Amino acid sequence: MPDGQVFVTFDAMNDLDNIVEYIEIHDSSERADQIYKQIKKIVLGLKTIPRRGRIVPELKEIGIYEYREIFFKPYRILYFIIDKRVFVFAIFDGRRDLQEVLQRRLLQ
């Protein structure tokens, strides 16, 4: 069975850029580059096993089952699947409130 495709939305790319920038400022460029590469590897891994992530519990509680997440602690990577295409739409610090993150995303 051929691999699917992974698409990263503009917002998710912005999220990743912000994470990298924060780490560069508060830690080091080397650490930021390491985190970037690890997150990228995890995201691209969704090509082969897209359903490996769990359904997002906060959304499952309200009857929304289409969205999944994988982790690179402390980061949460949220995505959904259409056919063999994976769409990553958010990458954020898991210590943040998901509702706040999604509300900000919708209001942009």
C-alpha cells in the first residue's frame, strides 16, 4: 500500500516557526534546530501510519472524532485525515489550553 501525503497548513508552519524562535532566544540555535528536525520527522512519519495518533480527547468529549494528535513532549501536533492525505493544522506546547489555541486560530 503506497504512502499518503502530509500537508502542513500555514498556521501550523507559523506555530513551528514560533517554537523554533522561542527556543533560539531562550536556549540555543542548536537546540532549536534539533527540535525542528525532530518535529519534522514525526510529522513526515504520518505518511506511513497516519492513524497512529489518538483522537483529541478535548474534542472527543464534545462528539468530534475527526481530529487526531501525536506528541513530541511537550508539543502536541494536531491533524486530520482525508483519504490518504494528512493535514497538520496545529503544533503547540501541550501545557497550553487547547480551547484557547483553537479559539485564537478561528479568530485570526
